[in-house]
Amino acid sequence: MNDGVLFKRSHLLPGDCRAQTKIEGDEMAAENKVDLEIALRKFHELGEADGDLGYAYWYQVGRLLQRAAGMQAEIDSLSLELEMCRAARRKSD
């Protein structure tokens, strides 16, 4: 973590707070897709109001949320791939 960058408040700007959770053609991903921009914008506002320590805290909470969304997208993708493998195996049996 680069504290100097955090305390200059250069992270979590509204235009920069999009989690990349899209998986093309994956129906399960569409069910679990959440627009994180609103939550991250709110974390940014809370951090601005709380000062340096509050900003560092809310920045980390936002990063955790983004990582969780990325992990969920990966889980959805792997679940779809597993289901396709199972279907292919049933066809070959």
C-alpha cells in the first residue's frame, strides 16, 4: 500500500471505480453482476469526510469489494465451464 498516494486522495474517483465483473455470454454472471460504482463512490465520500485515516480505511474496504466481485466473476466463469464439461462428458458416455 502506498500511503502517500492514498493520503493525496488520488484513488476511488467516481470515473475510476468500476469493478470488471462482466463475463460475455455467462448467464450466471449476469445474475450476480453488481454495479459497484455507487458503493465505491459512497466509500470515497465517507473517506473524504473521515480524514486521512478514514480515507485509508474506506479505500481498503473498496478494494476488498472490488476483489470480491472479481472472485465472484471467476467462480461464475468456472461454474459455467464445469457445467459445459459435464454436459460434454454426458454426451460422450
